[in-house]
Amino acid sequence: MFKDYPERLKSKRIFILGDFNLNEKHEVWDGLYELGFNSAVKNTQTTLKIACKSGVYLNHTTDNIYYHSSEVEFVNSDHLDFVKTCSDLKNVRMLSEHLPVFLECIIE
């Protein structure tokens, strides 16, 4: 899927980000990992449930940022959980059912 990006773009300074509807462990990413890419967000739920269940409102791990490890030095990454409580869930979902994710890095 993304295998020819470094050649086509003539660079390894590539960031691929979005809602992929797949977590970072899915086999579809294997080819990208073989090219030297890493996922910034690991094992982190980034989508919101429709309703809280037992105080839990986070759901799937589908939002991520992929970067080439030889061109980008990882510093930090995570999701920004601005929901905080189940009472805020309905209002936040009016904005989006996804939490923002970020990658803090140094580009060599």
C-alpha cells in the first residue's frame, strides 16, 4: 500500500497519519515496518464509545502516526484525552468520536 512512498516522494521524511480503522499490530503494516517505519502510538485507545460502560469511554486503537525511523528521532507520543469523565462523553462526541494523537520528534 505505502511501499513505494520513499521512492515516489524521493524522501524518507514521510509522516502517514490518520484514522486507519486498524491497530498498529495488524499485518497490513508489516511491509511498512520492513521499510523502516514505526508507529508512534502503541497500545493506546483513541476512539470513543457511544456510551460509558462501568466508567470506561475509550474504545479502539485505530488512530496513529507512522514515521521513518532513520529520519525521525522519536521523543514522545500519546493521545490527548480531553473527555476526562463519562458526563462529558456526549458533548465531546458531537465534535468527534476520535481523540487527537500526537508525535513529538526530532527530524534529522
